[in-house]
Amino acid sequence: MSTPPPSSPPPPPAEPPEPAASCPDGLRFAFGTLTAFPVEVSRWDRKAARAGMLCAPVAGLAVGVGAAAVGLFLLYMGAGPFLAAVASTAVPAVLTRGLHLDGLADTADGLGSGKPAEDALRIMKQSDIGPFGVLSLVLVLLAQVASLAQLYGTSWSRGALAAVVAATAARLALTLAARTGVPAARPEGLGAAVAGVVPVRGAVLTTAVVLVAAAGAGALLGAYDIIRTSFAVAAAVGVTELLLGRCTRRFGGVTGDVFGALVETAATTTLVVLTLGP
């Protein structure tokens, strides 16, 4: 009499799919990870990260409004354009705890090291700042202050608008850098948490919304400013795409430091372009 074969164990129950992230989930993720605003992030899954990175320009808008408000307040109290520009440059650093500036410095050190990808990533994780990082910080901050001083000197409203548009365009660069097809250089960290979460279609749509919003804001100052603000955002996107491509080839993907470098590069590009023309 044959023995019946042992029955196979039942398959483990399938894990329930992650619920779709709501707009509040995305906003909490964006403000909780990209700013120092006291916002509690309730979800850290990929769907929340996708919604958060799509909402990144909204966080940038809030940072830019804060920078413009401080600059305008100082001008109203009798300060000159240069001091207002310094304050408007300092506010985004304060509202992000300097993380993006730190990322810029670390990325510059990694790119300038000439080392293989693994060694360059190790250099970027070190707490000290090398000569390439220092030089990048000095040049970027000088360019931002000089641009804002010129804009505030021309018109208070033009300087305030520049601070808002620059901060928004800077976070748009994060949305684009988190799109599908851009890998993470490390298996851990913020870069790995958000790399590839944004569909290309969503990134393109967000870019179009920011461009239209920038053009609408520029319309408040005149017909020429519609073109100027739109071109400034487009230029920021173009320059940061070049930097993103360079970092992806050099490091094998993106990191949190690369995201910081993209933010500061986009903001600087936007401000410089806004100073051009009549």
C-alpha cells in the first residue's frame, strides 16, 4: 500500500498593497524631508515618496515666500539691497538646515576628486569639506547674493519675485531628478528612498505647471518678464539636467548630496538669468 505524498505547506499570505498616497501625504513628505518646517512625515513608502517629490515645488514656493518676505521687510525698514539680498539668500539655508549647501559642497568634492565612483562616494560621506566644496560654496553664494542685490536694487517686487521663482525652480529640479530611469548610487539614504519614484509623465506635467506659474508671476511685472521668468526656469532645468547626467555617470546614480547640489545649482541659474536683459 503506497503512502500518500506529504502535502506542501500553504503559500504565505500576500502582503496587502500599499494604499495610494493622498495629497496631504505628499505635502507632509515634501515639507518634512526638504525643509525644516515642523511637519511630521507619517509615511515613508515609495508611493508617499512619489507624491512628495511631485509636491517638491510647493515646498520650494513656501521657502521662496519666506526668503522674499524677509528681504522686503529689511528694505521696508530702510536696509539696502545688498543686505536684503544676503537675508534672502540666508533664509533658504536656514529653512533647510543648510543640507542643500552641504550637498553642493560634498558633490563638488566628489566630482573633483578624480577617484573611482566608490572612492568618490566615500569622500562625499566624510564630514569635512575639501577645496572644491569650499570654492563651490563661495561662488554659488556670491552669485546668489549679487543677483538678488541687483534685482532688489532695480525693483523690490522684481527681487521678491526672483526669490520665490528661484526657490520653486530649485525644488522642481528634485522632481525631475527623482523620475523613473534615474538610479540611486547607494542602497541607503534619501537618494535611494526617492530615486526613480516619479513617473516621467508626472515629472513633465509638474515642469509644465511650474513654467506656466512662473510666466503668470512674471506677467505681474510686465510682458517681458513673462519671457524672462519662463526662460529662467527652463534654463535652470537645462543646467541641472547636465549636472544630473554628469553625476549619474560619475557616481552610478543619485545621492542625497546630489539632490542638494541640484537645488543650489537650479536656484543660482534662475537668479542669474533673471538679472539679464532690460
